[in-house]
Amino acid sequence: MQQFQDEAVMRSKIDRCWSKRRNSSTDDSEKLDSLPSLILGLQLRGYLTEHDRSQLDRLAPSAQKVFLVRGDRVLHPVDGTPFPREYVAATPSQDTVALFSHRYCVDKGDHGHAYKIQTAVLNPGQLEPFLFGWFGPEPDPLERDPDNRFSDTVEQLRQVFTNSTELTSRLSKLLDEPVPTLILDRSTERVLMCNAAAVELTKLDQTATIGHPFERIRNYLGRLPAGRRMTMRHMASATPELTIITLDETTITNRDDHRFYADFLLHPARQKLSSIIMAAKLLQTDRSDLGPEEVSRLSRMIAGEGRYLDDLVNKQLLLVEGVSTATRSGSMVTQLELAADKVSSILGQPCNIEIQNNCPNSAPRASRPSFALLTEAVLRGHQGDPNLQQPTVVTIEPDGSTTGVVVRFETEMSDAAAIGDDVDLMLDYARRLAIRLGYHEFNSSFISNHRIRTEILLNVDRTTEDI
């Protein structure tokens, strides 16, 4: 054991140290499970969150106070070490793989109170290593359990540091990219790290994001600026299991006007007209050779393609004229149900929706009659793929203000399905229609390749009628 000269300090500083110590009743397995997340976050950002501090404190016995130092910075506790720093400052320059114990006395005039400081370097060989330790009343010299526990804890922490080196390097490179990126710990559902690009895009302070539950910032990410989509990629093989969230640029909502109108209106209209002309020519020139069934089939083709073409023209008129009086203002849930019925008739297949009204004791009413028109367009984007098996879950919930709600549409695709060009175009149309109708707080984004999310922020009238 390395000895240091005893030094008297004010007793009050030691007392404050123990008054802030949390009682550790966490199961040992739970403590160890939290280590990969704690160490990975520490390496990525170089500091501890409040959640990390709580996890770190639980590593030591209840009579001990944990501290963490790197270079000339005390990372934990916030108010610094309750003993002079020179007691441990020399540790990294001596033997980085050794464990050190320092005996420290205070209040010499009061018979002295002996304390023990235990320290170890967690990542030997690094230029500026992390120095970990705990500090508490000196135990009985014959009692070996505290020393053994400290040794075991340091060994586990060093192993986690070693195991996370490659993952830390990969994630650091990812965070250095200009794409806005967040890293989520799947076990705790907390944000481990986000890069400067994500902070700039979302206008969220890192201190309000890192270390906090993902649910706390989900709504912010759901309202991305036009031209962005949120993609979530799970890393199940990593330790801890992670989710990488990127807010990529996309051509879906940035499509040039001429490209959009060509893809959405002109090309489909030309195809439908070609089908109508072909069927009409067959009926006109070969009618004597056609049987009743073929005549009926060609007639149905002309009628069906004509209805499709009429629908395209109506959509074009909405974009040009911004018609907003096609439906009456009324219960939001009722309008959602009516829109779903209309989409079912247009698509010729059920439009599956589940409505969840999370506005307690109130019945949100769309304050503008154009809500049903926009809802219809959104549902067609979400339900237009015939391979889609899951319903669209529509959630209505307060947005935090006194007069606003968020209407969120989320649809899971089947594993065999992928989001195709038709869905892209329909959601682009919905976005353009939202802007034309005055709904500026509107966003559609794709979460991975198998989930679509659309959010509309509305100012609504609330009544107490049942819906």
C-alpha cells in the first residue's frame, strides 16, 4: 500500500459528502448490466449525465463515495473530491494497472478520523486516462471484503472499456459525419449521444437531450423540417444494444415542382388515357368478334380508368385552388372515420385505421373544414400499398398548449413490403396539399424501411360532447 502524509481538513466537507450519498440497494446484476451503457456514453462525450452519476454511485458500498477524475478535471462528484487532489494526482504516472490505497486523516485535534481512498486507472495506456475510485471510513485492517469488492469492480470496468473500444471508434466516426445523428440505448431508452448537426437541426440543447428518455424528445423529432426523414437502425449485436437515429435529407419532400407534377399527374394521366383509347378502339373496330364477356371487361376498364383520371384532376384542382369547403367542421374522430370510408371506396380495399383519442374529457373538433380532405390524402399514402397488412394507428393528443393537438398517423409495413414510389408520391402530395390548405405544421417521415409516420399540428376547438 502506498502511504501519503496525513492532512487535516474541515470535517464539514466530509459530512457533506455523506449527506449526498444515495443508499445503494440495487441488485449486483443490475449494476453490471448498466456498465456498458455508462462507459460508452462516457467515452463518446467525456462527461457524465445525471443518470450516469446515479449508476456510478451504485457501484460502491453504501459507506463509500465514488469519484471519477480525468486529467485535471473532476467528472464526479459535481462539487469535487472531498479530499485534496494531490492524494491521487500521481496515480496515473506510476503504475497504470495497479490498484492504490491511500490512508487519509482529518481533524487531528479530535483524536483523528481515518479515511481510505482507493484508486485505479480504468483505461491504461491512454494519453489522458480515467481515474476511478471511492472514498470512505477506513475499515478494520483485517477485513478484506472492501478491497476485494473494489478490485472486482475495477476489473469489470476495465473489461467494459476494452470491449467498447471498437464500438466507440465506429460511433465517433458516425457522429463526426454531417448527417444529424442520435444514439439511443435500447435498454434504458435514453439518448447516449447526439452530434452538433442534430442539435442545429432540431434546435434542442444537448443538455436537454443527452441522458434523457427518448420519449421526451420524440415529438420534436417527429416534426422535422421539409426535406428530412427519420431513420432508426437497430444494432442488436452491440453491447449495449443501440438504436442509431439519423435525420437524413430526402428527395421525397424536396422533389422539384416540375418533377412532382410529371410523376404524380402527367405520366399517370397519359397511361390512363392510353388505356381508355385502346379499349375504345377495340370496342369500335372488333365488336363483331368480341364476346359479351370481353365487351363487359373493356367497358369496365374504360369506366375504371376514367374514374382514376377524374380523381387525378380533382387532386390537381385542390393543389391549384386550395378548396377548403368540401366538408363541414366537426368532430375530428368522425372526420377521420369518414375519410377512411372514402379511401376504402377509392382503393377498393378496406382502409384499416385505429383511432386513439388521448385528449381526456374533451372532444377535439377540427377548426377548419379542410381537415377531412387532408386526412384522406394522408390515409391514401399510408394505406395505398396492397402489400400493407397492418392498420394505421391515428393518435390524437395535446401538443402542450391550451388550444393545440397533434394528430399522428403511424403505419407498420409487413416485413415483405417496402415503401415504394407510389407511397412517396402520395405523401408528397399530402404535404403540398397541407401547405396549400394552410397546415404549415405538417410532416411525413419514414422510420426504417417498414414504418411511415405523419404528424399534423392543429389548433382545435374542444367540446365536452362524446365522440
